[in-house]
Amino acid sequence: MRREPAGDVVRAKEMDETVSEFFRRTILKIPLTEMMTILKTWNFLSENQLQTVNFRQRKESLVQDLVLLCEENRASLNDAALLDIIYTQFHRHQKVWDVFQMSKGPGEDTDLFDMEQFKSSFKKILKRALKNVTVSFRDAEENAVWIRIAWGTQYRKPNQYKPAYVVYYSQTPYAFTSSSQLKSNLPLLGQTFETHNSTTPLQERSLGLDINMDSRIIHENKTEKERVQRVTQEIFGDYPQPRLEFAQYKLETKFKSDLNGGILAEREEPLRCLVKFSSPHLLEALKSLAPAGIADAPLSPLLTCIPNKGMNYFKIRDK
Amino acid sequence: MSVLRPLDKLPGLNTATILLVGTEDALLQQLAEAMLKEDCTSELKVHLAKSLPLPSNVNRPRIDLIVFVVNLHSKHSLRNVEESLHHVDATFFLGKVSFLATGAGQESHCSIHRNTVMKLAHTYRSPLLFCDLEIEDFRATMAQRLVRMLQICAGHVPSVSALNLLSLLQSSENPSLEDL
């Protein structure tokens, strides 16, 4: 630590300019409609402090006031990083996520997972590998942890504006990553995870069949309902589906007919057809088709293969 | 192949049983609950089935009224009803079967024309009721009607039989199909 000359003692106590700017830019990103919710979730500024702010003023002035409050509270880079995580959690759908599945090496033991230990050694490993890196954590639902990593280089401080995010569900072998930069740092992340494989199996979820409270209502096709639930669960799993908004199928086929002749039978040009499905949450909608009685189970593999194939544009041609 | 017959069992004491047949379980469930909310001197039982034939190894009471529910938004639901109709004995169609079409209120979502269900009901000489089951108030009103019809079909209303009811309903609700 270098010694501050006496005259600079006061300035040394103020927030670093870069941190202050980071706060300003992060708060500026937040839409006004979400401002209160996000600030409350962050829980860094007290109720009293928030009440002193006029939320109806122009955004730039509002942001200035909020940054001043952060400075008053001696907010650190870590607090800013936490705010950034919260913003990203609210806007997770705006990011592109990759998912990684970790596999257990042969002969590895089943260890009990300790979240705090994971966080501390994750941070240690990254800091050992890269001198300049900012690592922040925020716990989330279902044993998940959000990790924010701002990368720097040997000689440059971390770039806070292009962080990478990793969401790790500790009870599963899955981790989701999203990066605003080149993916060159991913192998490092992979290595960091190596010591922390989760080997506890997914929690068993029981089939949530509707138990009819009124005994005067009898479901005749209970076995069929159970079969549909089972098939749907086998195909789609228990957890929420990835969010997808549309799927498109292009069909090109020559006309086929049992009857001899007919105008279309001799047509050389194939027939073309385009079907587009769109929905605020397409895969959840598909999942609910069979249980709702709108379609038979199992659904066409053309629909159910979307997550496996990672495609939502299909061209169907004659063999 | 098991076929439903109206009089193959003895009736239960003061019991009236309705069978709702339709692909959309949630709608049937809601309609059933609405019916059971009604004040009724008879003991009501509601059986819900996706399609016919019903599972054969089950002990069930005599069915007094069958209502086939068609969702006008879904060709699948119509096809399902058409196939299920083959498993109902002809004698059921003497006032103990009714059709219910839902979804007419959202014209843009309808993939089945009204006339299609009207023709179907006419073919089977049975009344056709329209009701948007998703709307609670309409559903409650329909539930009241169905309870009343059920009581008649079960013989719980003196001097009115299912056949009487049928001829009453047919004259006012099913216009001659030559006009269609």
C-alpha cells in the first residue's frame, strides 16, 4: 500500500472514480420501471435513504443522486458487482447462455457439496490463475449460485463492462455461462469447476397428479392420464423448459397420390409449405399440449427434438 | 367391444349420474365442479372421460345422461367425439345424450364450423348446447341446465321423461336442416 501524502487523505477515503463511474453506468442501465424493485433487492441503500430521493426526476439526475448515496455509504466495487448481478438476473433473457455438463471422472468420490467452500475455492483458483480478476457471487433459488467474473490481463485491471456470468446449480452437473467477450476464458472456468463436481443426483420429483377432492367426480381415464403425465415427463423433464419463442418448419415434398393421374400427380415442382409456431414460451406450451388434452402423447418428434438438436428451424424434405 | 346402454343396470337410490366426454380435461373438471355446486335433491355423480369406450373392468353406476363436449377450436376434440359416439347404443339417443360446443365466442380461434356440430347433433337426433366453458358465469348457467336435464333423465322429475324433454328441446332449438 502506498502512503498517501497528507493532503490527499480526504480524497483517499472517497470512492474511486472508476468505481463511481461503474455505479453510474450500472444504475443508468436499469429501466425506471424496475428501479425501485432492483434497488430494494440489492438492499444496499436503506429505506430512509431511498425516501430522500426523488424518483420522478430526469433519469440522469436520479442516477446522480443515487451514486452520491452510494458514495456516502462507501460502496465498494463488490457492491457494484452485486448490483450488476441483480440487474442481469432481472434481464437474464437478454443474454445468450451456453450450458455445460460436467462429468465425473472415474473413481471420484461422492463429496457433500458446501456452497461456502465452493465459493471461496472458486475465487482462489481464479485469482491464482489471473492476477486481475473480480469475482462476485450471489445465491439464487434451487441451490443455484450466480457468479460474475470481470476479466483483466496481467497488466490491466478487470474490465467491469464485459463480465462473464456463470450460473451453477450445485445439485446438478450443469453450469450456464454467458460472456460478453471472446470465449477464450472458458477452458479456465472449466478447470475451476473440476474440483467441485456435484455428484448428488437430481432430487426426485413425484408426479403431480391432481387429486380430486370431490369424490363425486370420477375420472374414467385415470390410467390414460397417468400415462400421458409419464410420457410428458419422460420427454420434457420436471424442470421449466428453456425459453424459446418460435419454431419454424419448411416442408418440401412432391405430391403423392394413390389415385392414378390427376393434375397434381405429374407436377415436377415440389409443393412447399411453411409452418411457424410462436409463443411467449413455446416449449412450455408444447409440454402442456398432451396433459391439456389438445394433442395425443407422445408428441411428434419434430416438436420434441428441439432442445436435443438445439435447432428451431427445420427443413423437411422427401428422402 | 363395450357399448354403453341406458338401461343395463338398476338405478341407485336417488342417484343421478352424468358422463361428460371430451378431450379437454380441465374444462370438464371445471364444469363438473360447477354442477356439484348446485343445490339438488338428487345425489349427483359426475364421470369424466376423455373418450369412449370406458374401461371395462370398473364398477360404475347407471349413466343417466351423456354430454359430448366439443371444443370448436380443436378438430382433435371433434374427431374424438365422433369416434366415441360409435360406442353408444342407439337407445341412448332417446333423450339421454346431448352435445355441448364450447369456444364459439372466439370466432377467430374456431377451426370447426358451427354447422358441423349442428349436423352432428342432428344426425344423432340430440340437442346441441353452446356454452363458452372457460367463462365462469356461462359455465355456472350451463351447469344449472345440465343438472336439471340430468334429473329429468334420471327420472327424478315427476311427469317429465327424457323423451319428453327431447321433443321439447328439438322443436325450439334445432331448426330444420334444410335451411342450413
